[in-house]
Amino acid sequence: MSQGEAPSVVRNGPLWRLAVRRWRRRPLQYLLCILGIALGVAMLVSIDLASGSAQRAFALSTDAITGRTTHRLVAIGPGGVPDSTFVELRRRFPEIPAAPVIEAYGRAEELDGELLRLVGVDLFSEAPFRGLLGGDGDGQGGRGKQGGRGFVPFLTEPGTAVIAADTAARFGLHPGAADASGTLHLDLAGRTSALRLVGSVSSDSALERRGLETLLLVDIATAQDLLAPAGAAAAPALGHIDLILEGPAQEQAIRTWLPAGLKLETAAARGNAVQQMTAAFELNLTAMSLLAMVVGIFLIYNTVTFSVVQRRSLFGVLRCLGVTRRQLFTLILGEAALFSLVGSLLGLALGVVLGRTVVGLITQTINDFYFVVSVRQISLSGFTLAKGMAVGVASALVASALPAWEAMATPPQMTLQRSSLEAGWQRLLPWFLPAAALTGGLGVLLLRWDSRDLVPAFAGLFALLMGAALLMPPVLAAAMTVLGRAGGGLGVVARLAPRDILRSLSRTAVAVAALMVAVSVIVGLSIMIGSFRGTVVTWLDQTLQADLFVSPPSTTANRVLGKVDPAIVQSVAARPDLRAMVTFNSFDVRLVDQDRDITLIAAGGDISAGRRPYAWVRPGIDDPFAALAAREGVILSEAVYLRDGQGAIPEQVRLETPDGERSFPVVAVFYDYSSDRGSVLMDRSQVAELWHDDNVASLGLFLAPGVEPEAVAADLREGFRSRQSLLVQTNGALRQGSLEIFDRTFAITGALQLLTVLVAFIGIFSTLMSLQLERGREFAVLRASGMTPFQLGRLTLLATGLMGLLAGTCSMPLGYGLAWVLVHVINVRSFGWTLQIALEPRFFVQSLLVAVGAAVLAGLYPALRLGRMNISEALRQE
Amino acid sequence: MPEHLPTAAIELRGLGKRFQEGETERVVLASVDLTIAPGQFVVLLGQSGSGKSTLLHLIGGIDTPSSGSVRIGGVDLTAIDERSRTLFRRDHIGFIFQFFNLIPTLSVLENVTLPGELAGRPRSALEAAARDLLGRVGLADRAATRPDRLSGGQQQRVAIARALLHEPLLILADEPTGNLDEHTGEQVLQLLIDLTRQQGRTLIMATHNGAIADRADRVLRVQEGHLLETSSPAAAVAA
């Protein structure tokens, strides 16, 4: 442009008008693309929302209890903080606000068995902390409101409680009412107590109200009564003492004073620990949902490529007429951005709906394995929604960049030729091999990288999958060439099918790769879950040898929160129909070197009667349990060291006891699939001596020969009903229950698998529809030459069947590789479990059927449409 | 349906085709009546969009009329189902298109044997006949070649061989030389006429090219939905 010349005017309006007309002519194609993006985004968002909601519900309820607390005094060990410590603290530090708290979980029949977080507080100490109970006297307390007339009974009468106003309203409870609507029957570890509701709490803030929803506030003395085993003679204890410390000087003063058996921790530390607990679980779910997005990217790529290929002649004409490269690039990317925006918005809405469905599954697993939480609604996190939107749009733009660049970079005369894209792919074919090797190699390197982190492991896994996907074009080309040649002696339909696939390699390879990746995920997860289940069944068979198991009812699957009444323990032990009784108790203990909590199991005998297999036994030791009883050391679960990325079994472990840190030699390593945080088995007497706790959470009963387990179980249930309701399970029932929990845990994985295949199905369906449109004229010639609709349908289904067959076949080794990585890398890093891979033919047969079935199903509609095609009209197209 | 139709006359009675274009109805063929004797070479002339191709498609059974009937050798194509129509087309009709329309994934030989193979005829016999036909159209050495390696004229010669291999009673050619240069077009046309004459086939050809009319037995003009029979080829050209 010469100086002074007016700048060229570039208008995009006409281009967009053309684009809009095309969308109207080919709505199905774009709808499928939008649906693919929507499903990918929905999976990501739903998992994020559901697990985030569980975390948030826990955090909100914890925040409601934490209030302005900066630190808390907690006991080292399960005994709690002695009452006397609080008295001493107030006397020594009258200037430091302190409030005792007791927490427990229970269920109330009036609340349809919903989980409640029981919090015992001292109303006199509360004001600086939470102000939850600043009632105005009419029983409708609220934050910031002062008074207390309504809470006089809370203070003065035992067995009274305050509930959230919203919860009371939801279940038709009337705090202060004299009738049944003012009473709550709370079941805490098998002991049911009637509590009179004397007030309610609420807040102006919706978030705070949600935090209060699951709380049941009682006076600290009432909490002690509710939780103390009947007839317990021990001095009352507190759960912990909340403190508001101002500055390091006060913190130091408390630390200096700290009595033995207690420690000071920050209020935030607990929340962090809870978050860390589920981090691996959530990352696994997120990775699964990302996989659907990856499959979705293939779909977007295919749709955009096709829309470019189909408009090549139009683009050629436009380029000849003066449309710039930049304009074309902008148009294609703009279209992709627009559709991904619509798809992502739809995905967000779907994600919220899906999130509401899966939140129950995720909460159940979190309750089973990590912490107790009750989620009544999902939290709509702006960050999650923004992330879903960003991932959806970014994926579409990345997937569209290549075809957009291709359309932009091709000279106008080339743009007019449809075949140039395919020719380009044929030229590129040899380069796919090194690209696949490079990507796959990177994946292997990432997986071999000695890192404790899960992110490189998942990145490695994704790189492996991408490497395999990159391998698909040459594999597909080779397979179809061979089939095309081998089919020389067959009918024309059998010869045409592989050649048709080969001719549209740029689209068919992407569809087959997407299907292969999706199906390999099914194979991989099926092998992993099947191996896991097999390992767990064997483990349960070997570990659970007692005839009956007795424990208080629990809100969780892998630990018993309540204790068996000591009188009951004594009474059961004295039964003449027992051959032996073993006791179990567990609580959290700090693993000093790793600075994290693990589970300490106080074992009074071996529940496996010596049949438990060990991953490792110290040389020279014949019976690890005998060594335990002789206090020669402890037995570790694999997760104690594997989850921290330690390859070697530690010589000893250092644990925090009320009297300081103690080291214990490791005598053996056992398999434990009930927890991913790690556990340490120690003899019960040693635990009682070091942690001053001799409670029993569960009993394993070995019956005398000839004694009927069911009869004893019924007798035990009835015999102690007045004292404590007990869960008495036979060996078979406990195993069955454990496997039900196992299956429940993986239910969400199954749902994610299905959705991933659905996205792949849409991908292959979309590809077939696109190819049908593109080759309408060719099909019309076949029909004009005498090919019947049935023959044409056979051709379409044969082509899709071949694509499915190849995807299914290739997904087998890829799925096995995926399973290997999941079992030997991801599982070990996430949960510290080693599993035995068990291959069953059904995993492979199933994957082949899914792949071929999905492909043939995707081909049905296009085949039917082809059968009904207007030959004359199709012949006129050019 | 008769297996062989040695004296297959073509009879069109009240044949009409209308298209709905939005609110308006466009009449492409109003009511066409025509009888063509076996072995005749009929040329259809007319402007672009006059309905020549539509008429060919209706005769070939790849489009259905809005009214009227198409009878070939006594078989009413408008009265039989789609499958029977396809089988009739496969056995008795050969198509030649302006844009050749060879199947790109099939070799030259396979393109020629395609209709026969679809009918389930033995491949060895089909291949022998196809090689013979390819020799007659001058492409004996290109049997294994893919269509995209051939010139336009060569592709159309393959299309002619494909249309003739199964010895159809009727050959429908839609602008067979429209996409070829004058010299090549002339060669292809001569080949097509010679082969159909030798085999005694009926040939109906739609074209813009009035000069072709000189060699036809009958010349028909499609005009405003009607079929006008011209008295002589020269008159047709003049019209």
C-alpha cells in the first residue's frame, strides 16, 4: 500500500452469512459436535462439583464450628483432653479465650436417618468464638443477636439440644414444643438417646446456614453423657479446646505450658489434612472425566475438519474473490469458538444436573473411606464452572487450529480440490510413526519418573494414549490395504468397504482412534477393577477367619467410630460357646517422619488366625502376630510407605505417643485394602500402655465346634439391646457387605466409562454422517448402477464394523497397558495398594463387542438414510 | 418381471414431474407421452434446466414421477417397489454421466464389472467380458489403474464400458461429452454410438450439442415441460 492510500476495508459479514446458511443446511453435524463438547464438559464439571460440594459441605460445617478459633489443643491419642486441663488453662491464661468442644456423628430417626454432626459446647465460653447460641429468647436464635432466655434450658437441663432452623423446618420439628415434634432420638454408635430441642440457630448468610444444616448443638456435659460408655468410671474428657491466640508470644506460652499427652495445632491444619486425604481420590475422578474431554477433542477435530473439507471449493472461490487467509482462519476458529461456547454452556447445565446425580455416589465413597460428611445440595462453584467453560472452548480451539491453518495455508487452486487433504494425509503417514514413538516415549519417561506426584503419572498415561492414537492412521491404512487386497476374491461390497475407509483416512482414522481410546479405557478399567476385586476377595477370604464380628453400628465403611461397651466385651468373652475372641480398636496416630496421620490398630489377637498373607516378613520371624504379642515391633500396611513414594520397607516407624515420639521396629508388612492412608498393627496391651486407651471398637468371635453362628448372632443382638444396639455380622455377611462397598465405590467409574464411550459413539456417528454427506454422489452412482438399498446398507455397516473391529482389537493391548499403569503406578501412588493383575477373557470380548457394537450402531442410521436417498438429487450434487 | 426383454419398447404415458420450491410449485415435466422402439438412438435437446436430465432419471427409475407411468418391455417402473426397480436397472439399464462418476476406490476393471458383480454374476466371466470391452474402448492396458489416474476422455470411455458390460436394453447418457474437449468428445461419442448400434441397444442421450442430432434416429426437444418431436435433426438444431 502506498503512502496516503486509504487502508483496505475487510468485512467479514458476508462470510458469516455463508456460515450461518451452512449451519442451517447441516444442523445435525453441528448439533453432534455441540453434544460432544457438552458431554465432555458436563463430565468434568459434574465430578468437580460433586467432589467440591462434599469438600465444601465439610468445610462449611467445620467453619461454623471453628468460628474465630486460631488454634486448638488436642489430645495425642484417642482419650481426649481431660476436663481438668480446661480448668487449669483458664486459671493459668485468663486472658486467652478458650472453649471446650466435643464432636461426634450420629443419626436421628426424625431426620430420616440423615447424618448429624453432634457438637458439644460450653455456652459460657462460646461468645468470642462462634456466637451461634446468642438466642433472643424465643427459641429462634441467630448470629449477632443477644439474649438467652430460650437457652436457659440448654444450660440447666441435661438432654437438651439446639438444631439448625432450616433443618427443623424441613423435617417438621418444632424446637421448644412439648410434643413429639420437639424431641429428637439420636443414635450414637448404637446407643439411642432422646434429646429435647430447646432452640434453633440460623444466620443471615446463606453459606453459613448451609454450614449449620447438619449441626446439632448440645451442652458439653450432655455430650459427655451421650458419648461416655454406660457405667464408665473414667474421668470425663473433652474432644479438644478451641483457642484464640494473639501473636507468637501467646502461642509460645501455651506450648511451654502444654501438659503431656496434648499438642497445639492451628485451626487450618485440620481442614488441610482433610483435603489431603481425598486429593488422590478426586484427582483420579478428574483424570477420568478429562479422558472424556480428550475423546471429545477428537470429535471436535473431526467436525471442524469435515466442515473445512466440505467447503474447500467454496473457500477456493472465496480466496479467488479476495478473501484473505486471515479471514478464513478467523471464520473457522470463530465458528469453533461459537459452537464450543454453546456446547460448553450446555455442558455446564448438564454438569450441574449430572453433579446432583453423582454427588451421592462420591459422598458415599468419601464417607466410606475418608471423613464423615452429609451433602444436601451441590455447591455451584464459579471456579468450577469457569474451568469447565475454559476447557470446553480451549479444546475446541486447539482441535480446530489444524484444519483452520490447513484451509488458510492452502493456495486457492488447491483449496478447490477435495482430494488434497487426503493426499496430504497420505504424505504424512510415515511421520505418524515417529510422532507416536516420541509421544509414547515421553509417556513412558513420565511414568518412570521417580515422583510421588500423581500429575506426572496421569500426564504419562495421557501421553501413552495419545501415542497410541497417533499410531492409528498408519495402522488403519495398513490394515485396510491388506484387507482390501485380501478381499480381492470376495464380492464388490467386501472390497469397497476397506477402500472407502482408506480413502477418507483423515476422518476415519480420527474416529477409530477416538473409539479405540474410549474402549481401551473400558478394557483398562475393567482389568483394574476386576483385578482389584479379585485381590480383595482373596484378601477377605484369608484375613477374615472369625465366625462373627461384633461392633457398634457405624456411619463409615472402613472404621468403627463408636466403642463396644466394656461390660459387653467382658460378658461376651465369658461365653462358653466361644473358642476364642479377638478385639480391635483403631484411632489416628501421627507418623512422625512423614508428618501425616495413619491408623493405629490395637489388635487383641489375630482375626485371620494365622492365615493372613504378608507382603514381607522380617527374616527370622515365623509368626508376625506372635512377634506383635511379644512386643518385638509392629506390622505395617503397604500404604504407610508406598503412598509416600518410598520403595523400600522402613526398618522402623516413629509414632507420636502422649509421652513423646517412639520408634517401633517393623516386623512385617500386610495387605490392607480397607484404607489408603496406611495402618499400623500393634498389640492391644502395648497400645493401652502407650496411648492410655483400652477401648474396643469391634470383636471377632471364633465359635466352638458345632455352634450355629446365626443363633449366637441373634442372641448377642437381643442380649444387649437395652445397653447398646450392636451390629453382629456373620463371616459371610461381612464379606458380602465389604464387596458391596467395593462395588459401590466403583459405580461412578462405571458411569464415567459409559459416558466416555457415548462421546466416542457420537464421534463415530458424526464421522459416518459427514462421510455420507461428502460421498452422496458416489453412493448415488452405486445405486444407479444397481446397488440395492440392502447392499448399500451392508457396505456402510461393513465399513463401520471394520472400523469398530480395528478399534476394539487395538484397544485390547492399549487397555492392558492402561491397566498396568493404573495398577502399578497410579494405584500405588494414589492409595498405596499393590494388586495382582488378573486377566479374564471377558474383559477383551466385552471391549470388542462394545467397539463393534458402538460402530455398527452408529452406522445404522446413516445406512437407513442411504437406503432412502434420492438418487436423482444426489447425482445432481457437485 | 421378465428375465429377458428382447423387444423392450419404452412407453411414457402422462409422465409428469413437479417440484415444490417454497410456496410455489415448479413444473419440470407437464405430461409427457412417448414411445421409443427398441434399438433406436434418441437425442433429447433442450436448454439447461429444461428437464432433460429429469426425464432420463425418470426413465431410468432413479427418480419417481409426480404423475404418469414409465414402461420398459412391459414392466411399469412406477408400479414396482424400490428394490425391484433397482434390480431392473441393474439388469437392463446402463447409465453414462457428464462427470463420469467412476467409483474412485475401484480399479478401471472393477468399475466396469460393478453392475454385474452387484447382480452376483461369476467374476471370471465378467472380467473376461470387461477386458474385451476395455479393449474395444482402447483401454486394455489400463485395467488395473485407478480412475483418478486417467484423463477425462479415458474416464468416460470406462463409463461407457461399464454401461454396456451387462448388455442392457437401454442406455441413458446424460451430457456424455459435456465435460470433454471437442476432439475427445467426438471420439467418445462415436465410440458410444458405434457400440450401441453394434449391440442393437436403445440409446437415449440428453445433450446441448445440436450437432449430435444429425446422427440420431429421433430428436426430441424438452421445452417448458413438454416433449416436442422435431421433424428432422436440422429442424431440431434450428429450434
